[in-house]
Amino acid sequence: MNDSLTCHVWNIFYGSLCGVMLALLGCVPAIAPGHAEPKNIYARQFEEYWYKFDRLYPYFDYKHVDWQAIYAHYRPLAYKVTNEQQLVTLLASMGTVLKDVHVWLRSPAGKYVNTYDPARATDPNWNAAILGKKYVTDLEYFGGADWGFGHVHGFGYIFIDDWNKRALSLEDFDAVLSQFPSNTGLILDVRMNEGGDEALAYKVAGHFTSRPHLSEYYRYRNGPLPSDLGHAVPRYLEPSLGARYTGPVMLLIGPDSFSSTENFIAAMQTLPQVTTVGATTGGASGCPHTFSLGKGWHYSVPICYDMTARGRVIEWNGIKPEVAVATTPADFKHGDDPVLDRAVMLLRAKLKAAE
């Protein structure tokens, strides 16, 4: 079997593994063995919610969380709940112990109740106003300003603010990327991107490679104990159809780069022509899956233990840049973007060395 086909088979396997696991979970009781069947509907929803995490959540040991102790504390409170809103408030409180941005509840109206809002960088390493005023010439926006492109000191520049397939079509991205010759260098900016559609992020990354690359490893729960994690399953970045950019790429990252953006960065950093520049990413990745709670409410359970190709856990750690660049509020106040300045310097050096 050739390498490309092998990687494709592995990706199919990784993609189907979590589905098989979730299907198997449907074969076990909705409530943990040994737990009494509640008569109260809200108490039952609590039991089902707790048990879904108990069987699926992969980070209990990693985060040193005693989920049984959490159950013992919240169970008496849950059995006193008399309406759905009270239950949601209680479950949101219970979820805070996990310190996981992918643990949330969603109302019937589509509003999210987050259980954890990490201390984001009070001083982000990017500034949208400066980008448009000083650095990026001929800037064109797409998708309601969710992404766009232009030039910075003659180098191609693309920013992506959100992995939203309603705003970022692969056809448009292909057309934009085709405008930039591979021998001139490109700056790709995801410092402001907090996540979205992971599959879309991987498709965009696929435009920067002509062969498969090992990009991440996933582990899943395979037993009732918090330490029951299966073997690491490799994931591969595969080439996408359309334009192919093989020239030097400066990928700008930072603490506001979260979730599927970190999956994107994990994939891109395995490519030889890509250099990551900026600051360590936010550190939040876990393949959240959604389940029904009751009365139109839904909740998420992260199910994968996500690691970079080098085995670094992304959750809480983030991804470090190859070239770290410090920024201060004073930099942006003075109209400077040190990360973008460094990227331009690096591109110039690379192109000069290639002459």
C-alpha cells in the first residue's frame, strides 16, 4: 500500500473511531451501573449528563479531577432541582471544575452557557485597526470580514478570523491563493481566530502540501476508568484539490488562536516551508460532541485527547511558535505590529538565501 493511501485509510479510521465509540456507549445504560433510577426527570438528566462525561471525557487524569467526588457533591443538589433552568445552572457550575472551553450548554434558542472562560490574553498580539491602516495594502474582505487578503511590503497576506464555511468558501480561498506566486512568500495570519469548523481548517491547510503529513495524534476513552485511554491514533493532513502554495509561509499565531485553529496550526507546522511566528496559542482542543439534555437543551462533551505530531498535549498547553515575538500595548498604540514586522524580516531573509 502506498504512503498516500495508507494515510487516507488512517484518516478514515480516526474519523470512524469516535463514531463507533459513541455507538457503543448507546449500548450501555444511560445511568451509571449501581446508581438508582431517579423518579424526578431533572435528577435523571443530571445522572445521564454526569455519566456521559464519566465514560467519554479523556482529561480527568490529565487535569487531576475526581469526577466521582464531583458527583457526590452535586447529586444532593440535583435531586432538589424543580425546573430545567435550575438544572442548567447546576450543570454549568459542575462543569467549571474541568476548566474546558469546550464544555458548554446550549439553550433551545441557540444561546450558549459557557462553563469556563479562560484568562485570555489581556494584551492580544494583534490589532485589527493597525493591520488595515498601516500594514496591509489593497485589502479585500470576504464573508463579512471573516477573512481577507492583500499585501504587506509586497508579500502576499491572508488573514482568517473564523473557520465558518458560510463565510469562507474553499472556492474563494482557492481563487485568492492562486493570485500569490509560490516564489514570493506568503504571510498567513490566524492570531485572531478562536476556532470553528475543524474540517474546513484542515481543507485550507491541505492547499499547502502536495503529499500527506502526520499532523496530530488522538486518544479516546476505552474503558470505565479515567485512565482508560486507547492507543494514539494518527491523523494526517492530506492535499486539497486546487491551488497549491509551496513557497515560504509565515504563519502568525497567538493566545487568541483557539480550538480548531490549533488543529490547523498543528497541521501546518509539520510542513517544511511553514514557520510559525508570534506567541503560544490558547490551549483548548478536545473534539466536542453534542448530546441532548432535555426540553430543547443540549450540551457538549469533549471526547479526544488531542496531541501534536510531536506528542505535545494541546489542552492547557497550546502550541509554541518556532519564532517567539513579544508584544506590548505600547507597540500597537504607536502603530506597530512586531509579529508582522518579524514575519516580513524572516521572509526577506529566506528569499535572499534562496537566490
